Amino acid sequence: MWEESSREKSPTMASRSKEPTEDPRKQSFWMPGNYVRTVHRTEQSFQACNDIMACFVERAKVEKQYAQQLSQWSNKWKSIVESRPLYGSLMRAWQCFFTSTERLSALHSSIAQSLTEEEGERVKTWQKETFPKKIFCGFKESYNNSTSFSRAQKPWSKKLQKLEKVRVAYHKSCQTEQAALDKEKQANENSEMSEAKKQKIREAKEKAAEEKDKAKDRYEKLLEDVSSFTPRYMEEMEAIFEQSQEEERKRISFLKQAFLSIHRHLDITNNESVKAVYSELHQTLMSIDEQDDLKWWKNNHGPGMPTDWPKIEQWVPPVKKLKRKKRDQKGKESRPVMIGGVKVKALYDYVGEEADELSFKAGEIFLKVEEEDDQGWCKGVLSGGKEGFYPANYVEVAE
């Protein structure tokens, strides 16, 4: 009977209530471990049956208490359903039962008996047959899906981990090369440094450049390997996903028929006003669309989700921030002013964080009007006339 299953109440199937708000690359179905949402859908579907059965247990009780109790039942379950993660046309169909109940004044006690003895047993039996369990592993379907997804994803996940390590190494070599370039620049400006020491610094810079090129080559080769493996990975993962979709389609189809059967018991055809209420309810139930619901799930929790596939990420040098007090003090001190200025070209995008900082895009040309200070900042003027500070290592002299 439904009374036994109604004691288990927990969140139902999956929901449309909240869309992903984090980085799409991390949230995508294709990223390591994210298939668990589809694996958990089986358990959520099982829990949805408990909620549906509990819902109509209370509906059967309300049937015996006529209009006043029907209104109370409807108001209570409206708020409960809104917090449940059932989605799509099934959700709309479920809600339609409550709307219909509010418009009814009385129902026969035989309706309650039909709901519990016929439909309750049918759903309970179907639930037991549809959700077999595996000893110590929970639902058999969940276990099989998790095992298959994990096996299919493991090789690609390992390649992705290797790619991340190589990417970090490449960015670190870029940073090392930049430090060597800065050191060489300082050496060239130091007239007291011996030529032999300057030569060692130049050699260190060349070695850093070679290491960076090697790291970039390893990064590009590994990325090519990951990209070539991706189609096979996608094919295997999507095949497993489609099997899960088929099981979900069967569940949606059964619940559609269960709702229609419940509707048949509730339809008091001798009353014209009640007949009209249930006619509208029938139309809503017939609009349950498995393919539309499955498509929504696929686009929000499956292969249809947007994915930012791995690609080369260019290294951008860090900016040494100048404290406000120091900057204000610098403004009061005299610095070498360049007559007419020198044209410089931006190497990277930069967005000023303070009111006296410039913002520009990579490739933009503007004037440097003051030499670099000991904090690594220069003063410049954009083509639009705005004057402000910018990090010296973000530009080079324009040809």
C-alpha cells in the first residue's frame, strides 16, 4: 500500500530550479566526475515515486473529508511540490492536480479507495521492479552507470591531468624567462657591472628562452594528443548517457500513465462543472512530453551543456601594485619628463584598478611621458588624451 512508501520523503528527480552559475568548463558533463548528476538521477527518480505516492495518500484522505480538507491538502502540497526537483511536463502535470482540487466542492469516498487499492499498489509494484538494488552498492542502475562512466572517463581524465601539469610547467617557464629579461635589462642599465657578469646574465636569459620553447612544445604536443582522443571519449560517454536516458524515458512514460489513471478515478463525469475541470486536467496530462524533458536534461546536465575545451592559455606577467600612499608621494616628487613622449605598444590587456591608472588592450599604441619608477610603473597618455599610470612590463617601444 502507499502508506508504507509514503514514510520515505526526500528530494525527487532532477530540477530546472537553478541553472549552473559556475565556470561552464568545470560544470560540464564532459569534465571529470560531473557524470554523477546523471548517476544520481536514478535515486532521485526512486525518491520521486515516494513523493508522488505520499502525495496521493493524502489526497485519498482528503477525498473523505470533502471540500474543506481538499483545499487544505491542495495548499499544503503546492508549497511542497515547488521545493521538489521534479522537472518539465511531469512537474506541470503534478501541479495541475492541485489546481483542479481547489475548484472541487466534494468527492465520493470510493475515490479514496480506488486511489489506494488500485493505483497505489500498481506504482509500488512498478517501483520495486524498476529499481532493483545491488548488495552494498545501492541501486543496480546507479552502480552500473557509475562504473561505466568511470571506466570510459578514466583515460581522458589522466590525459587531462598530464595536460594541466605541462600547462603549469609552461607558464612557470614563461615567468622564469620574464625574470631573466628583467635582470638583463637592469644589467644593461648598470654601467658599473663588469662585461663578464653581463655575459652570464645574457646566457641565463637565452637558456630560459630555450626552456620556455621546450615547455611550450611539450604543452602543444600533449594538447594535440588530448584533442585527438576526445572524439573517442565523447562517443563512449554519450553511449552510456543514452542508455541512462532510455531508462529515464521509460520512467517518465510510466508516471504519465499513472497520472492518467489517477485522473480517471478522480473524473466525476456526472457533474458538468467537475467534468470541465478534469477535461482541462486531461489536456495537461496529455502534454507530458518525454522527449522535451529528456532534451532539457541533456542540455542542462548532459552532453548538450556548453564546454570550454582545453586550449593554449597565454601567460600574462604579474603586476606589482603600488600602494596608494607611495603613489601619492611619487606624484609629488619630480620624475624625468620625456619631451614629446615615446610611442609604446601594449603587449597585454590591462584594466586599471585605480582612478589614476590607464586601461588598454593588447596592440594599442600610446605615449609614454615619464620614465619607469622603482615600483615598475610608467606614466603615459592614451590616444584619447587620458593620462595615468601603467605597468612598465606590459608594453614595449613601438617601431
